[in-house]
Amino acid sequence: MSLIELVTFDMAGTTVQDRHEVEMCFIEAATQTGLTVSPERVLALQGYSKKYVFELLWSEMIGDNHPDLREFVNNSYHTFCEILENHYINNDIYPTEGCLEIFDYLKSKKIKIALTTGFYRKVTNIILQKLGWLDGLNNNYVGNENTIIQLSIASDEVQKGRPEPFMIQKAIQVLNVSDANRVINIGDTPSDLKSGVRAGCRMSLGVTNGTHTRQQLSIHRNDGLLNKVSDIKEIIENIENERLESDTPFPFLKKLNFLL
């Protein structure tokens, strides 16, 4: 059995190209509903459940005890949902560089793939459908060894979204992974990194060609920053090579065989 049984990937910015359209949709919804927020603040909160972000920002603006807080949050969130859904319905969606390559590699190694996201299920399905990644998944969004991915989890299907570890923990449970030490988590935001750390994953990696730069991610706890998702192939190979070397009772025999 491989030391790695599962890789959990974020979607937008990690496996799905993100040209900052989520941020733009968020800012448009905020503007339409009277919420003042800077692009820098929105970027810093990428990866979190969007309803949670609206709750946080409205609370910062008008206070936790404002009588209309809940109404403002719901109005902003529903406006955002409409804008975001229309965007993904009416625009092309593409995988990120190296994404399909690493999916094929993981399949060849019988390593399972789970996609987690800060999106809610409706938007998640629009994206998966357009990419063809929904094909073969059952009503619980669980696949098999022949499907492109083996599981999809949206943030509205767990108790709390990122940075909490619940989506990763659900993936481990649903896919019958033996323990978190056999899981690699990868994403392009600080909240992605935090969720992997909190879940106890063997590694929580950042990818730097998404919404955040290497410099922006480097200040957060991580087990490595990659140029693109397919770079995890080398990491997995190194993990497996280290295991093989540790399993050799007489390491000098390996060197002797090489010389012969």
C-alpha cells in the first residue's frame, strides 16, 4: 500500500483556473448591497465560506449587535450567489496548469482524489459539470476508481468550511482512508493551508499560480509551496522512495547491486 492514499485539492485557483473572478463577483455583490470592503481584504479571505465572510465583514462594519445584521448578510450573500452563478454559467471554465496531468498520475498510483471548496453545492456542480468531473459520481458525489475524481465536498455540506478541517475529515471518512497521515492537502489560499494542518494531514501544501503569490503564502504555516499542482508528483515519489529505502534491511546491498 502506498504511504499516500488520498490527495485533497481545493477547486478555484488550485484545480480550476481563477482569474480573480470570485473576488470580482464578491466585490460587485458588496457594492450593490452597501458593504464597503477593499480588494485586499477580500483576497485575504479567499477560501473561506462566502456566507461566513459576509458575516465577518458586515459585523466589522456595523457591529455584532446591529438589529439588521442578519438581513444585511443574507441580502449580500444572495446577491453574490446570483452574480457568481451567472458568471460560471455564461463563461468558459478550465483546469489549472498541470491539473489533468496530476489527476492521471494519481489514478495510475491508485491514490484517491477529493475536491473541497468554499463554494456551496449549486456553484460547485456548475463548475464540475462544465469540466466533466461530475461524470460517474453518485447522489452523494462519491465516485470510484474509474471516475476522474472520487469525491466532491462543498462547504455547505459540513459543519463549518475552511479553515476548519471538516471537509478533509469527511473525505477521509467517506473514502475509507486509514488515517490523516496518508493524506496530502493542497490549495492556493491561507485557509487551505490551515485546514490541512488542522486535519493533521501528512503535508499541507500551497500552490502559487492561483489567487495568492508565493510571498503571500510563505508567511503561513505550510509543508511546501509549489509552482503548480503537478509538482506534487515529485513529492509523492520522494515519499515512496524514502519508504523503500527504510524497508531495505541492509541498505548497502542496494548500493552493491547498483555497482554490479
